[in-house]
Amino acid sequence: MHSGHLLIEEPIRMASILESSKPSFFPAMTKIVGTLGPKSRSLEVISECLNAGMSVARFDFSWGDPDYHQETLENLKAAIKNTRKLCAVMLDTVGAEMQVVNKTETPISLQEDAEVVLTPHEGQEASSETLPINFDGLAKSVKKGDTIFVGQYLFTGSETTSVWLEVANVKGKDVVCTIKNSATLAGSMFTLHASQIHIDLPTLSEKDKEVISTWGVKNKIDFLSLSYTRHAEDVRQAREFLSKLGDLSQTQILAKIENVEGLTHFDEILQEADGIILSRGNLGIDLPPEKVFLFQKSALYKCNMAGKPAVVTRVVDSMTDNLRPTRAEATDVANAVLDGSDAILLGAETLRGLYPVETISTVGKICSEAEKVFNQDLYFKKTVKHVGEPMTHLESIASTAVRAGIKVKASAIICFTSSGRAARLIAKYRPTMPVLSVVIPRIVTNQLKWSFIGAFEDQVGTRMWESLFTTNARQSLIVRGLFPMLADPRHPAESTSATNESILKVALDHGKSKGVIKSHDRVVVCQKVGDASVVKIIELED
């Protein structure tokens, strides 16, 4: 029985579904992004999150100040050292986000069919009659009959904590709305989303620029999540801004698609960005419900074919308050994996949820099960067909390494790389085995000092799996199936054959120590020898 990217062998033995899965060093090939916040910022909880499978930590500057997030990041660094688990850092911008401001934090009760006024006068107190907002141009953007959504920040979709409004009329800068459902808004800040309406706000706000140029530079962030990306020019402007900040010139930009504008310009955005985040919370408001799945499948396919990481959000909202996901949510996670997602992003579930560690663990287990029935053969053929002929040199090497690994049932693919590009290309073909990316820094000099491209200066002399803060290695942590390791900087990428062999031995020993590689296993190795790229198959001895 074959259906798209789902592979189930005939005959189906239903009892086999209940068999326990084998424990693995890697919880899943699909990565998990966890948003750190009040319920997940302590050293102990972050350590548990890393052990449960979190590989990217998201810092959302829609709330909290830089000092608060810095304290959390220091705990993350300590947790990384304690657990010896690599973790990347993602800074999520505010962007063109409209918010309702409730300074008193008094719960606001809204009744169906009543009227409420959205006003740009933030000094006013929020009430059931008036909701102050942080944008004075809403009245110019909307018209009678338009739909507006107001919900708790990182809302769970519950109709008791979010409200739908319909624009009744506009009075100056105020927007008078009819309430479509009864709800109680609790907290200091609520997200406001005007469905399918262009909002004249910059994608990178002045507050965003300040945070990036201070907190972002100080902490050498790996990823910038560019909220409300609507055009390719948004990405270009953000990249130009990063390029002027020196240390952030290598930071990858993940374009966050949150509305119809972003959907309309998706192809151009994908071409400019380093990856895509499908922000299904806001997309689910902007799109008709019956169209959301279609956009997800189409967007993930395009990302897969482009070889750029795709991240899906809002999959297990109910785990914010519950220990188990709903049946629909569990299936949704699996479908995201089968559709081709590289990573699952958890928001409220880990930021303010009661069970952050259990959520990461549960999502990882579902991803792992879905990966077992992912139809890699069909996916491989589609990818090769899409790439076409003649292939580029690197594309040919990458596809050959994956095909060889599958044919000989290799337990792992080891790839030597300095930029990470070769390893990401291998991962693009979705091998069924993990890709161990050995990042070998390139030594450069400007007569004044030596430095290492791909690693920070303080990594000299550290052992491969103990090097914790490396840009290229950490940026692999959002790519499905890719698991980075950092080689000793004294072994540069342009090294001798003998040096490569010594690094390979360390990589193999690392794989053995983690249970990925065993005696008599076959391993595919992809490396450069002189000017040539070589794919070889080795069989381990006792």
C-alpha cells in the first residue's frame, strides 16, 4: 500500500504497530525548535529539553527585555556544557506585528454582538469597550466588513481566549468593530491580525534593529527569524543590515511566512532566504481553513527541492496545558514529517506550557515513527528529476553518497565540510541514515592574526564533540538528518590524506560511542582529496 510519501509494507501486521521502538542517540532525524520562556528558562529544564531532543533555542523578542533573554541564554550555554549537546540560537523579531496593549493586565470580557473600539491611543485603559493598539494606521488599511482577530500572545486557538471582530465603521483613527464571539482576554499583550489586509509597517522595526545590533551581535546568533516576511526585498534588506554588523554576516535568515502577502511572493522569498518558517498560527487566520494544508504541502515541497530548511509551527497547542496531544495533533506532527518538514517549532508549548520537556519528547517520538514510513525511494527519484541533468558537481556527489548509503544499508554517512554546504546537499536527498557532518575550519590570515572560518578563536585544541559554539556546525542543527561535529582547527580543510584519515577515525569512534555505528557496519564517507571529491564505502572491523 503506497500513498505519496507514505511507505507501508504489505502484508500489514497490526500488532507490530505496538512494538516498542529501539532507543537511539538521535531522538529523530527531524529537528525540534523550542521557544524558551518562563516555564523553560532554568538550567535544569533547559538541560532536560536538550536531552529530550531540542536542537535550536528560540528567543522571541515580542515579549521580555534583552536582560531577561540574556539570563536565559547564559543558562542555555551552561546546559550545553553540562549535557554536551549542541544547540543553535534563533532570534525571533517582532516585525510588522500589531498588538493590543493591556497595561493593567485586568481580564477583558467581550460579549458576542457588542461593539468594541480599536484605538491607537495606547494611554487609554483597555476595557470591554476600548482596546488600545500599537499602530495608528489601522483605520487607513481596513474597511467595513473586514475581519480582525485578537488573541492571547501565542494563543492556543481556544474560542474562550481569542475573539473575532468584524469592522463596522471607521471614525478618524479609531476602528469600530462588532464582536463575533464571546471571549475573555487575559494578560498584558494580545496579538491583533487583520485578515488578508496589507499593513504599512516595516518588516524589520527599529526595535528589531536595536535588539539585533546589541543582543544579537553580543551573542553571535545563528538564525534570524524574520517575522511577517512579505516580499523578497524584506530578506534582502535584513541581509544588508546583518552584513554591516560584522559578526552577524554569517547569520542565516529564516523567512517567516505569516500571511497572504508572503504566500503570494513565496517563490521569490524562498530564493533569497536561507530557509522558511511556516507560521501556521497567523496563516490559519489569513487563509480559509480548507486551504491551509494545501499551502503547507506546496511550500514544503518547494523548500525540499531548493534544499533549504523548512520549519512548521503550531502542531501541539493542547500540550500547553495537557500532558498528551490530541489525536489530530499527533497525526498533524506525523503529516508534517511526511510532507517534508525539516523541523518542528514549539511556541507556547515550551514558553509557558506546563510540560515543556514532555512536549519535546513526545513530538520527537512521533517524528521518529513517521520517518520510518517516509517513502525515501519515491522522494529521491522526485528530487533527482527536479534537479535535472547535467547535475552540478556537488549535487552529483551528494546524490551518489545517499544512493550508495541506501544500497549498502550503511548506518551513517560521514561528510567532511568547511562551509556545511556539501553536508546540507546530502541531507537534501533525505537519506534514511544520519549524516554526520564533520565541520573542518579553514585557516585564514591577514598578517596580523590567524582566524578560523567556521569556528570561533577559542576553539583551538578542543576535541571534536566538545566544541560547543561554532556557527557552521550549529546552523546544521535545523536541517533534517544532519548531525554536526567540529574537527580540531589545527586540521584545516585543505589537509593531507593522512590528516583526513585521522579525523575520520575520531568521527567513527564518536559514532561508535553514541551507538550510531557498530562493528561490521558499513559507512559512506564523502570527502575531498586534492581537487577531487570522493565517495567511498568502508566496512568497520571489530
